[in-house]
Amino acid sequence: MAKLSIDLHDIYNKGYQIEKELQRVMTEAIEKKIPIVEIIPGKGSGQLKKTVLRFLNRPDIKKLYHQIDKDSINFGRIFVRFK
């Protein structure tokens, strides 16, 4: 199964760029009909993961995807599933 993956480690301290990259990967998944996006905020303090979850819970973004799964084994990974 095809999936897109984005690792946010390199831009963790650039808030504007984080949202821009998240928007880009979501748009790409929709355009290419890719069913899963893997977002890797890393483990760290959890602040980056909270930023990602806040972005994904915005009403304009939430309507784009079907479901979010937090990896039960790897705390630093989130899957966004599309219909």
C-alpha cells in the first residue's frame, strides 16, 4: 500500500514551515489518492506532536481525512488515513 511520509525533525523550531509542510503533504496525498500519510514529529518533549495534532484538528483540515492513528508502539509517529 502506498503512503507518504514526512519527518519534521529538521524543521521542529520553525512553526510556519511545519504547517506549510503538513499542508503540502496532505494536498499531495489527496491529489495522488494516497491512502496514508505518516507524520514523524519524533518523541522529544511532545510539543511538536501537539502542534501536529492541533493542525490536524483544525476544521478546514479535519474534513480532508478520514481518521488519525497514533502509533501504539512508536510514540513519535502519527498516521493520517484518507478514504
